[in-house]
Amino acid sequence: MSSLRTPDPDPDSGSGWLSDEELASVRRHLPISYVEAVPVRLDGLGVVTEVGILLRVSSSGSIARTLVSGRVMYGESIRTALFRHLEKDLGPMAFPQLPASPNPFTVAEYFPLPGASVYTDERQHAISLAYVVPVTGTCEPRQDALELTWMSPMEAASDAVADEMEGGRGTLLRAGLASVGALH
């Protein structure tokens, strides 16, 4: 797993990161690639028993529930991006169990225009590969994540939780849980 770890990016190193101005310009002209993850805990039979939902300050400054997510850097594999964002948001002791084959449960397409899709992001047109990822370790939210709340799958899929999520992520969460048979 250590080969998946990437050092903290330096925007001036040519590591695939863009300055804030460059990113804003690119977001106005091109779709951006993202990964998103629904962290889960499994029982001994592989059944989802808990779902981890992050609480963070949104881009508008409000508090919202969300999923692990982030951009894929230039030259970075999907697997590495997924691991990096899980570690960034959940901490280095989360021990995510990445799938042997990184096939997403769905591809979510976020549009800056309301009504174009169930998924919206006023900043950009984004393409997100979404995964359900079991974690086996201790999760301590980091970076801009304020808290990680573990919920039952039914509680996580509730209208109340979906209402606290921005950009259609409640719909994405439900799709992820349905893809692993966690909703009945």
C-alpha cells in the first residue's frame, strides 16, 4: 500500500496541481475528473453495517454533509487518487480496502446549471467516478472535514440526511448503498 501514498502536493513543483487562478480558468472551459467514496464498515459476511458521512464547511460557507471526494491529479491513477482522498479526509489509520478492480458503482456528471442533471456544482462541469469503500481502521477526519458520523445504511439513505447534502450527493449515496445491497 505504501506505493499508493503520495506526498503533499506542492503547487509550484509541476506535480499536477494548478494554482487557484489556473484551476478557475480550467473549470470554465473543461470538465474536471474527480473520485468520490462512500466509506463503509462491514460485518464478517461482508454486509454493510455502517456508513461514514462527513460534515464540512461547503464552498458557500454553510455546514453540509458530504462524501469523501477530490480531484484526480494529472498523471495520477484513479486508485492512487481514491486512496489519497480517503487518507486525506479520514486519516492515515482508516485503512481503506480498495477494490481489486477500480470499477465505480456509477459515474456522476455534475453540471454548473441547475436542472441539467440531478448532480450540480456551480463552480464547474465535473465527472466523478464513485465507489463504496470498506474501511477497517480508526477514522479521524482531517483537512476541511469537521466530523465523521457513522450511521446505519437506512439512516444514511434517509431524506433528512439527503437534505443536508449538496449537489445531489444524497442521490449518489443512495445509489452506492443500493449497489452493494445495503438498502432493503
